[in-house]
Amino acid sequence: MYLNRSHAFHIVDPSPWPFFLSISAGLQIPVGAVMYMHGISSGQFVLFSGFVVLILLMALWWVDVVIEGTFQGMHTQAVQKSLRIGFILFIVSEVMFFFSFFWAFFHSSLAPTVQIGCIWPPFGILPFDPWGVPLLNTYILLTSGVTITAAHHYLMSGNFSKTFASFVLTVGLAISFTFLQLVEYIEAPFNISDSVFGSVFFMATGFHGFHVIVGTIFITVCLFRFLNHHFTRSHHIGFEAAAWYWHFVDVVWLFLFVSIYWWGGA
């Protein structure tokens, strides 16, 4: 990899990771999923190994990106701007992803059909009390948004100890949220096959929980990178991306709490 002196961008060497990732995500995982759903004995192994290989390849690709930006100085201001724009577009795509779940929810709840008894929630569905665990999880996520913002503030001001403490608090709050949501799922009085309410509830909150786990890993990696002095006041694009992603997760949860837990369960 080298910088072309005629412009501010770097030319990336040919990488094997996109090719192998496409095989894992586009071939091994779908084939394993089909085998598993058809009851083929080796399907579960193929599916699980596909996810393991996918995560490993993603990690190796990201290691290359970290090396380019942190140790080789390839992430110029122009490159950082491009990375920011790319990540913003990724978050926009995630907004559209969750928009589809909210569309399905309001389509069914605002005009409940005769198949679900013309009422919402459908007959036989006992929704969660929004002022219990859901409200506590709301406090936890909002607080984690404050701590991740504090970490960015302290990083910019050069306060190592407070940045570290804010990182640790954010990760701890994120893990607490995931634990409480797991408890909520275990104690749920309905499941994903219980009418459209159960399907939309577990799809929307489940994918949000998955995003929380991804965000927790993202921030944890940033914590270790911070401890290894990868971030400076002027160059911490990886941490910025993690913080933006976490704020996105916060906002989605607020919409979930208000629409599905509070209004939808009333």
C-alpha cells in the first residue's frame, strides 16, 4: 500500500478477504442454513462453521484497515472523510432495515384485521409492562449514550483515566442491557409464533439486541485499541464510528420502547 502523491488517497493492495468473505457469506452460510432447516445432520456444523469463518475473516480484514490507518499513516484527512461518509450511509441503511419492522407493526396495530380479532394487542396476548424491565433498559441505554459521549470528550481533552473509565462504564451498561433483555425473553408470556404481535416484537427487539451485541464488541475493541494508544485527538475514526453506531442503537430503542412496549401494549 502506498500514497499516490498526485492525490490524497492511498492505493490498496489486492486483498484476499473480500473474495473469501463472499464465499463464506454467500455460499457456506446459506447452504448450511438450508441443510439445517431440512434436517440434514451436518447442516448445523456447516452453518456454525460458516459464521465462525465469517467472523474470523472480518477480523482479519479489519486488522489490515487498522494497520493502514494507525501504523502506516494511510488515512489522510480525505480518506477519513470518505470513511465517515461511508459509515453514515451504512447507518442510513440500518435505519431502513428497522423502518421495515416499524412499518409491519403499525400496519397491523392501526388497523387490526379479523384474523387477529380486530383488536390490538391480539386476543390472548399479554404484553410486557413497559414500566418494568423495558423502562430500566431505556435508562441503561440512555446512560450508556452519555458515557460513550463522555469518553469521546475526555479523549479529545487528553484525559486518559477518565476516557478509560467512560469506556468501561459503557461496556458494563451494554452487557447489563443484554442480560436484562435475555431475562425478559426467558420470562416472556408469548413467543415469536404467537400472532403478528409476537412475530414483530421478537424480530424488532431481537435484531436490536443483536445490534447491541455488535456495538458492545465494537466499543470493546475500541477500548483495547485505546489502551494500546491507537487513538489520538485528531485521528480516532474507529472510535467515532463506534460512538455513532451506539447512538443509532439508542435512538432505535427509544422508538421500540414508545411504539411497541408502551403504545403497542396499551
